Amino acid sequence: MEMTNINNIPVEKFKFADRGDYKHDSKFDTKPVSYFQGAFRRFAKNKGAVVGGIVVAILVLFAMIAPFFTAFQPSYYDMSYAHVTPKSKLFSNLGVDFWDGCKEKNANLVALTKDLALAQETGREVIKDNYFTVDEGGSTYSYRYDTYYGVGFGKYKIITNEEYLAIQDYQNRTGRQVLYPTVKYADRPTQEKNKYDANIYYVTEDPKAAIIRPKLNSEGEVTPNYWKYKADEKKSKLIPDYNSLRIEGQDGFIGDDGQRYFYAYGRNVDGGVEVRAEYYEYYIYYHTEVKKDGITEPLFVFGTTATGKDIFACLAYGARFSFIFAIVVAVANFTVGIIWGSIAGYFGGKTDLFMERITDILGAIPTMIVITLLKYHMGASSQTLVLFISFFLTGWIGMASLTRMQFYRFKNQEYVLAARTLGARDRRIMFKHIFPNGLGTIVTSSALTIPSMIYSETSLSYLGIINLEAGNTTSVGTLIAAGQKSIMANAGYVAFFPCAFLCLLMLSFNLFGNGLRDAFNPSLRGAED
């Protein structure tokens, strides 16, 4: 390569420069990024942490808002609707075989006939789409059974005369049928378990048999065995005066003998009137007309437990209690642990030695023994208070140890020595210089404390050590325990929803906590901001 001799450059090579040819360094114009802004940017780049944070936010919103969207309470129960399956109006109206309040049922011919007879009388789809299949042997029938309509009439119900008249008025105003014709006492099956079964309203093959078989007509349908009386005969005092517009009409009906008849809708007994009330309609009447508690129909989005408790309401209230309780305990443990650990770690020496011995003594006491002793001495007190004291008594020790470790790590750094040399006070050094540098680890630990508290509380209530079912309080652990017992009854959904809540909570909080740890790590400050 030819080299140019700078001492012999020809004059014609030079030319005057224009003013616009001058080059200057441009001003480095950027906005300052605060500590928390940088932490948020780093957190946003962690996709797993963002997803975890979104799931945590959804679960928190569910716990805080869901109780306001249900008229049911954790204390509510209805044994007639025990183990009904989840039902959503959306899926029910679409006609899909999912979340429609139905379940697969395998039954023999007698059970199938009873369900068909119930559908024939009430006009409801007890068997979805009235469709069923039979196995090759012809002995087992399979169909989707509606758990809401399938309750039918249950047992004969005794109501007061005032309620009887109120139901009549409700039926006349709304046109909804609650009471159906009753069966004369002498015409009922003889065995006790069948005599008071209000679903048996038809003529049977053998009233004395243990298993009641309907007597079918030529069209394969049951024949009603209603109690009836002639229009022109004197009404017995045992027959309350009421006509069903849907079944017989206001003017009664004409019998085979050409005479006009009316059906009896109740039987006077001690304490009131014995009636056949379809429970689905009676449920609507009772909650809208009597209790007026905002419940308009039997609709359980997550189904019910073995005791008829609404799973959605129990899960919502239980989740809200768990979050509030865990946050309160975490804040208390965080406050005490930070103060205790910072003093022990900053001053060290005899101060640290004395404070550490105290934490060693408290930390050696098993939590289970603490809870047992508190329950023994505070038996009449709130279980929530017992749980709070037991978690708080030793719960702050872990936070104190972590804070102490961070203070030992940073208290001899150059910036701390410089601040001390410039005359900064101990409190300023502790909480202005040292504490922010250990904030990443401390915040991560605090974020994971909340799911840890919820998990511990859930475990204790699941094992039955702590009973939180007082008033309108319940626990996710109690629901899981109920779900475990319901699995054998082919009601796995009782355990599915609380277990899914707990799994999502633990997984999302761990992802969220890991994102917070990286976001608040001082060594990453300025990296890719």
C-alpha cells in the first residue's frame, strides 16, 4: 500500500471548509430512570413473571369481587340439592353435554321408568332430550340425568295452612305449578320407605313390594293414582280446596263415568297440610316469596357439596379470607422481621448474639404445638385469632434472619463506609443505603410468604385441625376435604375447583416472585433499561 507523505501535500489538495461541515458531539439526551422504573422494565421482560402476575391478579379479583356476584353464603346449605353438578345458563341453553347440570347415569328399567314418570308429570327434561341407550344385555340404560329436575318431589311435605294458602296465591299470580295432586293415604305403597315417597304418584304392580314397579298402560306410560272426588259430593275436611290449572283446569275434569271430578292437593294432618310439592318450583317460591334473599332459582355454577353447599360461594369467600388473612400475617411478619433483623445485622456483636438466642428459642417451638396449646387455652375464642397468633408468633423469624443476612452482607461495603464517614446517622445508613440493596431478596421472600401462609392455612383446615366454618367464613382446605369424600360418590368437581385454585395460586405466585427477585436485583440496575 502506497504511503502519503504529509509533508509534501500539494496546495491544490486543500480547500476551504463550509460552516455546515463542522461536526460536534451531540448531546446525550435521555430521561433518568428511577429505581422502580428500572425494576418494572426488567420485570416486564420476564414473560413467565408477567403471566404469573396476571394470574395472581385474576385470582385476587375473583376473591375480592366474586362474593358480590352470588346470592349464596358459605353458611347456606340444602340437602335436597346435595351433589348437583355444575350448571351454566350459557352451556345449558346451547344444548351441549357440558356444564349443563346433568350427569351420566346408568340405571335399570325400574329407575328409568321412575325418571320417565317424573318427566311425564312435571313436563321437565329429567332425561336430557328424552334420549337413552341400552346395553347389549338389555338390562342397563344410559342417559344424561338432570340433577336439578331429578330431585322431583322428594318426600311428602307438611306445611302450615297459611303457607298452603300463600302457595295457592303464588300459583294463581305466576302460573307456576308448585303443588301437584296428592295420593290417598290408603292407595300408597305399604312399606315405610315407599309410603312417603312423593315421586310415586302412579298405579303400581304390587304396592306391598320393596321395589316399586310402575304399572304401564298400552302406550308404555304410567297411570296417575291421584286422590279425586266428585264435584257434587260434600268435600271432606281432609281435602283442602284448591284446583290445579295446569293439570285439570279450573272446572275440574270429566271421568270415565261421565261425571265431573276434582283432584285433592293436600291432606290435613297434625301440624298443617301434607302436600306433594315439586322441589324445583318450591325452591323458587320459597326464596323469592318467603326469604327474599336474592336467590331466584337453583343454579350452582360450580355444583354443590355433599351437604348442599354452593361450591362457587364457598370458594369465593374462602379465597377472600385466605388472601386477607395471608396479607395481614405477611405484613405483620414483614414489619417485625425487618426491624428485628436490621438491628441484629447492623449492630452485630453482643446485640446480635442476644437477639439471635431469642429467635432460636422461639424457632425451636413446633407450630403444631403452638396451635394445639392456643386452641386448648383459647377454645372459646375465634379460630381465626388462634391461627393468626400461631403464625405470627414464629412467622417473622424467617424474615428477620433473611434481613440480618442482607445487612451483614452490605454493611461493610465502600458506600456504607463513605456514608458513615460523611456523618450519616445509623438509621439513615440502615434504611437508605443498606436496606434498598437487600430489597430484591427480601421482596421475593415476602411475595412467597403469602402463598405459603395460604397453603399452611389450607393444610390445617383440610386436616380439620382448624375449623373456619363459622358464620359466613370458610376455607379452601375445607372444600378440598369435602371434595376428597365426594370422589367416591362420582362428584370429583367438588375437589376440582378448590384444587385448581390452589395449584394456580402456588404456581403463579412462584413465577411472580421469581420475576420480582430479578427485577429488584441491584446488580441488574442499568442493564438493558
